Amino acid sequence: MSSSEEMSWINWFCSLRGNEFFCEVDEQYIQDKFNLTGLSDLVPHYRHALDMILDFEHEDELPDEQVQDVEQAAEQLYGFIHARFILTNRGISRMLDKYHNAEFGVCPRVYCDAQQCLPIGTHDQAGASTVKLYCPRCDDIYTPRASRHQHIDGAYFGTTFPHMLFAVHPEIRPPGPPDKYVPAIYGFKLHHTAYAEQKARRELERERERLLQSSRK
């Protein structure tokens, strides 16, 4: 038997380029029906998709035109299961390893000093938005740098995951808030109203010029 034949569907899926943010969900977790409550209503071809994830041979042969639909359904179902699994102790542990290795990327903000980030969704509903990266130092979110990660549904990570991880492991949360860039001209800090005042002054000058030109006509 070749190595490709020995590879499980879960291992194969997580090893795909672009799926580096996903961790491998335990098959035991997936086989527990309680953990899948409500998912059959969200995913088409649910039974076939679940069997594909678990490498079970289904009794019914699928017509060729449905195979691709089931494959897509399996990926979607795995994403929903993944969002739940990473809130468990086992799931948090696996994602924590990735976090320590900076596998999710680092914050692009200069003053965050390459702080490791965690994946997060801005919505828990599928199709609402793609995955973002949460920086625990500046407490903000960013678009993943690599384009291959910018198509992943944010619902596969959910809105809770990073905060749950730091609730379980508060000792690894970095200190904050970080230093903040301060705008300055010739070394003098700009007041936060400086641009607004300058804009208002320019608008007043333009209005005066307009009135002056009108009076000359």
C-alpha cells in the first residue's frame, strides 16, 4: 500500500496548500454525534460527506456528477466541526502548537514586533466573511498576508477561538497595549484636532474666495 493510500482524509485535507490554519480533528470527536448536533441541516449530502471525512465506505455508490458535490460538502462539514473542536482542550492544545510556531503568521503592525497571531472569524455564519488574523498585542484583526489563506471561510474558526485560548492559557497572552506611533512635524507632536482644524480653515478660505468672486460679477 502506498503512503498516499494510507493517508486519512483528515490528514490529506490539512496537508493541502492553503489549509495550514486547520488542525487535525480527532476522529473520536467526529464520531460522537453530540458534537455534530445541528450540522446535518447546514451541509448538503451530510451522510456521504461525514463518511468521506471518516474514510468510511458508503453502501450507496455515488453517481459521477455528485462526487464533486460531496467532496465540497465534506470540506464544508469539516470546517464546521473544526470550529467546534478548537474550543475544546484538545483542539486548543493543537492550535497552541501552531501559534507558538507562528504558523498563522505575525502581526503586520511595526510596534507589535512580529507578535504571533491567531485565526478568527468576524461572523459565525458560513459565507459571511473570510478568516482574519487576531493580534493579542494590539487587540486588532488583519487580513492574512498569503493570498491562499484569504479564501478560507471565517466560520471555520469562529468569533470565540482566540479569546477562549487566552482564557485557558492567560499566561501566554502578551503584554499590552503596545507603543503607538505619534505623528510629528519637525519633532513637534500634532494635536489630534490638527488636521480637522486645518481642513476647516481651508474650507473657510475657499468659501471666502467664492463669495468674493460672486461679489465681483
